[in-house]
Amino acid sequence: MSDVRMRVLVTDVAWPTVDVEREVLAAAGAELVLAPSGEPAELARLAGDADAILTCFAKVTAEVLEAAPRCRTVARYGVGVDNIDVARATELGMVVSNVPVYCVDEVADSALLGILALARRLLPLNRDIVRGGWGRDVPGAGTRLRGKVLGLVGLGVIGSALAARAQALGLEVIAYDLSGRPVPGVRVVSSLDHVLAEADAVSLHVPLTAATHHLIGAEQLRLMKPTAWLVNTARGPLVDNEALLAALDAGEIAGAALDVTDPEPLPADHPLRRRDDVVLTPHTAFSSDGSLAELATRAAANVVDVLQGRVPATVVNPQVLTSPALRRGLEPR
């Protein structure tokens, strides 16, 4: 297009097309450029003439940012920004944005699905049927959920949505959350250790930061009941995989449901893949026909806002807005 004046580099996507965001950007006079592989060296090369960067899972490193002298904003498809060097972006005057609310129902449903699959022993029974059996030789019975305790680590919008779903099934819900946000029917406790010790299922709903890396390790897993399950639909590195394997082998906990792992994907021969007490999904809890369209629209709109001189709906690094380094001034909405 001869009238295109701005270029937006899309580092990677986890869905079939970029038609939605391409349309949003084109309406603002911006051209979408999709990186072939999302590798850092490739991104650094393509970032040279980018006015903005849209990223899903690819690492937007300091080197990529430093190779982008025209870039005014880095927008994340999603909630967490651990794949972006936010500190360096701020130093360079780039606005970093995210989409914190778009897949609440999907992730809450997925966390509940993991709990239900573990409680009803879906995986070992299904595997036995696939092998030609009929489940008669699979030892053990399912678990009645009514009256059990769900422990939430983090009580944001997704944790709150899961709480409502769990309460509908008759579970008591407790939570460890630093925000002080009240949620009907949820008993907030004073420590992570309290949640781990009391809960029959523990579900993680916190961002990945330096403070939460390996939040659940060997010491924390030993606090859990031997009949309890761990559910992670947030970020893989919140859990120490080696400690989790050791705890499962030792019978310190009864199982896990993981939509996220560290690394992703897990190696083909990783022992977590072969266990009947571990339900794995490939980081797709966020994904549905409705959530993906909403995500693409909101992330692209954040880019357009910055390119047109407005503050986007959600700014991760608000201090950049008053920094002398800010690349072009932004007017409030």
C-alpha cells in the first residue's frame, strides 16, 4: 500500500491468522509485518523499521528493543509481560501494554476442567479404554468434590471466576491474595503456607515475576496433603518441575493439572508426559473462538492508541509516560 506510513512487527502468534489485527491496524494506516520464526536475531533485524511491536510468546529482548530506533510501543497479546524486557523498553521511552482481561471464562473453565479430570480419574480410565480395556483394572475410586477445599493463590478476575464455579459444585474456597479484594464466599487467609496445608486442590493465578519464580518448590509441595492436587494455568516457571516430579513419586501430593510448563513445550521424553496422575494441555487455556478475536482486537487497539498519540487502555510501565525519554508525547484518553 502506497499510503502506509507505519509498520507494526508481529513477532509470533498462536492462532491461524492475523486478519483481525491486520484490519485494525490498516484502518489506522499501519502495515502488519509477521516475523517468519520469532527468533531473537530475526526480530532484531526486522525491528529496524518498526514503529511498534506486537508479541505473543517470543522473547522481546533488550537487543531487539535496541535495534528498533523508531519503535514507540511494545504490546503483548495477553496478560503476562515476562517475555518483554520492560525495564529496557522504559529506558528507551517505549510504552508497554498488555490485555489483562480477555480470557477469564476460558482459563477459569480450564482450571476447573483440570480439577474435574483429576477427581474423576479421567486420564487413567481413558488410557485404559484406548488400550482395549474397560477401566475395571484401574485401581482406586474417584473423589467427591462437594465439601472439599479449593485453595487459590491469587484472587484476581480469573481466580474469582474459578471461585464461583467451584462454589457451584459445593467446594469451599480459600485464597491467599495480597490485594485485599473481597470476593463473596471466599475466605482469605494470611499466608501461602496456610492455603497449601488446608486445600484439597491448589490453583495458581499469579503473574510470573522474580518473586514468584518457583513459588511452588519442594518445601511448598511438602506442605500439601498427600491427597491434594496442584493446578497451574498461569505460568510454567511458577512451579519447579523437578520438585513436582519428586513430590509425585514420593506420594507427597496426588496429582497435577498443568496447562503451562517450564520449558514449553516439554521435551518429548519428559516424564510428566507419561504419568496418569498429571493432566497436561499445551498452554491453550486462554484459547477459544471468542477470546482470540477479543485478544487480537484489544492488543492491536493498544498499538493504534500509541501510534495516534493516545495512552492505551492498559499501560504496564506508566512511569514512561512522564519520562523525558518517551518517544513522542501522548495525550490522555
